Amino acid sequence: MTVVAVKKSWWYWIKRTLLCLFIFQVVLIFLFRWLDPPLTITQLTAFVSGDGLRRNYVRADQISPYARLAVLASEDQLFVSHSGFDWKRIQQALEYNKRKPNRLRGGSTISQQTAKNVFLWQGRSWIRKGLEVYFTFMIELIWGKKRILEVYLNVIEMGPGIFGIEAAAQHYFKKPASKLTRYESALIAASLPNPKRYRVQPASRYVQRRATFIVGQMHHLFYDKAVRELIENR
């Protein structure tokens, strides 16, 4: 076989492989519109590193509206209005990181965090960020806001080896996620910037102050009609 023929053969199989991978991930995105994602890379990493793995996926109607409102107030107050990306917040994060490269700040929306946690891995490489943009666009297109928020609350890490709002509610407050109060939800949300560092129970002073602030933001957000429709169990 000539060198040209070998190159053509390799290129043919590369294209076939890429096409198969593309079709596979599109099918996965559609399936996860209704099915719970399996073990994620972040969850596997937590288990292997010794943090353990506690999770229990629950339906949206099994999650307290306060929990949904708390993460919106804490992580992404423009969630109902953006298309997956908060460009102003991203620009602010970039400018902050230039000024303080040793104290990096993220600008990711709930949609971006969901895409990263379900389909990708933790890290700051340009390849991962590029894939994050793609998957964020796809889940916004295919899942919609309610499903994105439901999956987010089921896969996000809320303590060392604790994934999802149900596992967090059981671990910290010995109750199901459906019974979380406004302040309990705010305490969990307050830890999300760094759940391995910030304690929920017993809550550190930082978490207590941040939770109080989040409760105030929850009060303001609740009067937004679009937010209420998103968090209500219907």
C-alpha cells in the first residue's frame, strides 16, 4: 500500500470516528433530557481521591422551591433571561483575574456549570472551555431551563463527596430536599463557590454571612414572575 493510500485510509477512519462520537454525544444529550446522567467524571474523581461518593438523584418536584431559589440567588441571578452565558459577568471575571491571577474568579452560569459537571471534567484548559461552550449551547437548546436547573441540583458537588441537593439535605439536616427551609437552602448555596472549603454544618462565619445575604437576594428574586414559574412544582 502506498503512502498516499495509507493517509487516505487513516483520514477515512478518523472522519468515521469523529462522526460516531458526534452522533453519540448528541444522542446522550437528548437522552439526558429525560434520564438521569450516570456517574460523572467529577464524582468518580471524588470517589478515587478518598472523599467518597454520596448522591441520590431526585425529581424536580422532590426539591424544595427554596433550594432552587437559593442557587439562583447565589450562582446565577440572570438564569431565566440569558441563553446560557452571562457575557457581562464573564468579562468582569476576566478583568478580575488579570488583576489578581492568584485569586481566580469564575464567571460561569448555572447552564455552564451543568454542562461541565455532566459531560466534562474540572479544569481551565482552552479545550475544556471550548467544549463547555458547545455543551452549554446544546443543553439550552434541547433541555430548557427547568431541566437544566433540575440536573444542576442533582449533580453539583455540595461538600466533599456529596453530590446533589438530596444528599446534601440528608447529610447536613437529616431531611429530604423537599423539606429544606429557606435558610437551610441558603446555607447549602453559600458553600457552592468552594464546597470542599466552606462548611455548611456547622456553618463557618463566612457561610453564615453569605447565607444571610442569599436569603435577602431570594426575597427580591421571588417577585420576578419568570423566576416563580421556574421554581414552582408544576
